[in-house]
Amino acid sequence: MEQPLATMALARVGKCCRSLLLESSKFCGSVQPAWIESCIGAKRHLLPEDVVKLQKFQQSKLAVAHLLNGTKGNFIEFFSQKLQRNELILRDELKLLIHLCQTAEDVMVARDAIYRYHAENHNLMYGEFKFGPLFMRLCYELGLEGLAAATITDMRLNGFFHDATSFNIAIDMLFTKGQYETALEVLRIMKSQNVPFNKDTLTLAFGICYKLNTAESYKICLAFVEERQSKEHVIPKRAYCFAIALSLCQNDIAKAQLMFSQIMSTECRLCQNLKVVILAKSGAIMDAVSVLAAAVLPKSPYFVKKLEFSQEVVDLLRLQSEGQPSMLNVEKIVTQLVRADQVTQQTLDDMLCHTPTGKETPIMQRKTSRRTLKPLHSTLLSE
């Protein structure tokens, strides 16, 4: 009885699968501060929902399950037999299969189908539809980051994952689980296959290097910065912030200052916290005090958003000012910030690794030096 049911399901795919997936959203509505020591184990993902699109994918799955109520198990079993018989895999069949997967065992069937589909079609254009992001979202939903990494780095599937989104979702998965070395390997495979990096890829790459916090990862990060600057490509503000934080972790204050000067708009909370750390670690204590003083809003209305500084950042400033004439000034401004409720227990690592709510607008790179007014060259970063 299983074979007829599966065959009936397949017969309906060609007519409804494409429109179903498009409409499915309607179905469901020095002394190192603590922040440097805690640069491991992020549990937040770096990509916004409008890139991961996990909710939309789950809605599509619900719609498919509703349409084919009662045939899911039969269809997956039928598909396993189809693979064993070495039969041709059709595009709409594979779409449907991925949307019906509910367990790791189901995903293994889908992965085997992908291998077969790629072997049969690797010399052909897949058209507008991209299977890579779909499979990565399925792995994301079921927590199968290991399988996702193994699949996307398998040379037998070279060309199947030909888009940045597939790699970005896989890397984001691994970042969430703290598997930074594996994420870096996925990044290397992406580069070796000449898949273009977009702004999300850069943010993930710099975030991984920051989390690894090694001399090698720092070298990789600076190489990415130089490569982008040499080609006059935009580096997103958030990616720059990861690179700056890594420079600070590696006690390379000069590089941190240089990269901070590349950011056009530094008024956000993260940038201001990084600015205070850079000034504190470079010995410019009174300049750091000025940054804090400019942010104090003791009597502002409740609806005015106050600029907050991490407790770790102000503690670092206190530490750097010990025994100096500026120590009293530091204590005074920190007290004012505390009274104004502008000191948060959120760490700088939390600020760096937050999950964005939507699309981030890339910043314009600074082309001239603020100090000399001369053009900035990428070779400065390799000195």
C-alpha cells in the first residue's frame, strides 16, 4: 500500500510544490579584563532572521505536512527505495523530501538524495532554485551542525553549494555551538571554491577569528582586512568591531586604533565601548574620561535611550588609572554613570556577539587620515 501512496504524493508535487513553497508563509502567520578571557563559547548566532529564514522554512514545512497529511513516512520510505533502485531524482521530488524531514534519519535520506541529484545534474544549471540554503536550514532546525559541515565541505558536492548563503548558515550554526575551528575550515573551503564573500561572510569570518583569539587567527583576520581594503571593498562596521576587539585581545593597540579610524560612524554603544578600551589601554585616560563624560545623561526623560558602558570596560579604565593623577576623575565620572543607570552588566563580548534584528547597512570606509589628511593605504595594516 506504501508504493501507491507515495506515487500519488509524487504526482501532486509537480502541480503544487512550487506554489506551495511560495505561499507557505500564509499558512502560519595588560592585566587582561574579563571580557578578553571570556572570548569563547558564544551561544548566540550572528546572522539575522532575514538571512537564516528559519521561521519561514518551518512554516513551509508545516504547509507541506498539512497538504500531504498521512503520507510523510510512506514518502520517505519510498524515496529510500528509489535511491536503492538507482532511479532518477527529480528537482521537485527533492524539494518535497527536504520539507518532509523531521528526524536525523530523514535528513540522511535527504543527504543521500542530494549526492545522487548532484551526480546526475552537476553538468547542468540548477536554475533559479538553490538547494543549498534549504538543506542548511533543515540542519539548523534539527541541530545537525556536524552533518551540515561535513556535507558542505565534501568535495564530491563541489558546485552544489555555490552560494554564500549556504556557507553563511553553516558557519553561523557552528559559531553558535562554539565550533570555531570547524567554522574556519568551512570558510577555507568556501574561499577555495571561489564562492564570493558577502558582508555576512565577513562578519562571521571576523567573529570566528575573534573567538579563536590566536596569533594565527589574528593573522587571518588582518589578511582579510587588507584584501578587502586593497580592492576598495566595504567592510561592515560589525566586522571591523570584531577585528578591533581581536587586536585588543592580542595587545596590538596600534592596529586597533588604526582600524577604529576606518569606521565613519562610531556613535553606537559597541563602538563607544571599544573606544574607551582603546584609549584606556593606550594610556589616554583623560580622553577616555571625556568619552564617558559626553555620554552622561543624569536627568534625561525615560524615553531617551542612554548610552551604556559595560561594567568590564569601566573596571578596565579604573585599573589603568590606578596610582595616576587621573584616578579621581575616573572615579567621579564612573559614579555619575552608575547613578544615571548607564553602566550595564552586559559584557563587551555580549555586545559583539548579539543577534542582529535585521539588515545592517554597510559603512563607508575612510579613505583619508584624520590626522594627516593623506590617503590611507592598506599596507599600513601589514606593517
